Amino acid sequence: MRELLTQKIKSPSTFTTDREARKVILLIEDDLNLAAALAKFLESQDFEVVAVGDGLRGVEMATLIRPHLILCDLDLPIMDGFEVLSVLQTTPDLCDTPFLIITGRGHLKDMRMGMNMGADDYLVKPVPPEDLLTAVQTRLRLYNRRGLYRQRTRPNCSQVPDQSEEETRSTESGFVFLRTSNGRQRVAINEIEWIAASGEYSRVVWGGTGGILVRKALKSWEAELPNEYFLRVHRNTILNLRRLERIEKRDSTDMRAFLRGRPDPIEVSIRKVALLNRRLKTRSGHPWSSGSGELHDGGTESEAATERA
């Protein structure tokens, strides 16, 4: 399904032409059989349908084609439906695009979260075709009345600040503002545990949370965070060394870092060993300094870097 639709997409200009005659719907659904069935039905109703199978690809495709409407599942690989909605809400060209959640989750708490975050409708699978069509047509009618739609449902849509610029301004003050489902949240930099790259986005994890996805490249974070205790330990990960509990090295290519209170390890590039050693040796004089020991380029013994509570 994804391969077929990828072949179908030649360039954004294709949709610029077609969108005058046919409304473009972006379908973000990882169940390929369901995606095929939904696409077939919507195309029979004279819609142009583009389908992708994960949340990150969905955000990328939305930016590329700027659809008239988005249908999005919640349980998606890489980035879930709530994260997709959160990212699009901070994208000025897409923040007022009708966003319909279509999911197997029928719990009231999920429905409330989706609607509170700004979703336009919440459809529980299986959705009767006539109900889906009604929901799509209703939202598109409001979408066509763009100014009124934005004013009534998302009054601040046209004034959404650039997430990265806002964070850049804040790092000098020892905190950052991150957009969550509950609005902007102030997070102390020293509470950030790690930041992981996800395409042109990054997931910021702090304070025992599962983290939040923001539109900011890892390279930008690396340039702004205090380098005395934030280190890029892998091409996809920046680690807060203050949160480090131990490092395990099983062989010459497998090294993992464990953070306090986190059972799952974080991959460390073997090429970062020398730099990591230097950073760990400079712990003297810091409130998190203690312990000795050094990581080595060879061997299979587990090494621990323990910090004082």
C-alpha cells in the first residue's frame, strides 16, 4: 500500500493542480489492509487520498502536500497520533487543517485528550462508511470557510511561534518551553535526561516522562545545551551525564548507558569512548562527581560510572 502510494506521488505540484478539482486527504494508518479499504472508499467519493504508515512520515507528507484534511490513527509506529497532532498544531501552514482521529481506542479519556488537543473529530473503529463520509464532508465545509474556522476553533493558529526559536531564547535562562497536550510547559535544562533524534524532529525526555516530540534538530540542541554535562553519545542521542548511573560495555561494538530510574539502556557509539572518558574525568568539583574508573576501547567487562546522589 505504501509502496503503491509512493509511486503515485511524483511531486507536490501534482497535488497543487489536482486540489482545485479534488480535495486531498492524508491518511496516516499503519494497518495496510484498512488503509487500502479506506482509500478505496474515499477515492470512490472523488477524493484524492495519500496514505502513509507511520506518524513521522505522516508529518513529513503533510508538510509536503498540505492536504485539505488529515485522517490519523493513534497507535502508530515512531510517532503516535497525539504526537502528530501536537507537531502539526505548532506548524503555521498546517495548524488549521482539519484533523480527524480514527482509532480503535474507545476510552473516554483518549477521546477527551484528542479533542482537548484540538482534533476536529474522534471516530472509533470500525467506522461505517456513511459516518466517515459525513465527518469528512462536514469538516471540509468548515475548512472552506477558512477564516471563520480558524477564528472559532484555533484563535492563535496564525500566531504559532517557531518552537526552536522559543527554545533557543530560553536555554540561557536554564530552562526551555516545550509544547505538551496541556499547553506550554517550562522544563529545567538539568531535568532533561536525554534527547533523541527522530528525522528533523527530536524527542525530549525529562523527569520520568515518556518525553515529547518537538520540531528541532539534534544539532541545534547540541549547540545550545551546556556541554559540561550534555554529550552527544550517539549520532541520534544527546545524554545528560548528570543522570548517568552506569555504562555497560559487552564487546567492542556494544556499549550502553543506563540512567537513574530508567530500566531501558541507551546506545552509546564506540567512537565516543575517548570523549566520554574525558567528560567523566572532569566530574571533580561538580555536585554529581564521584567514583573512578575508565572506559576502554577493547574488552568485554562492564564498566560503571556512578554519580553521587
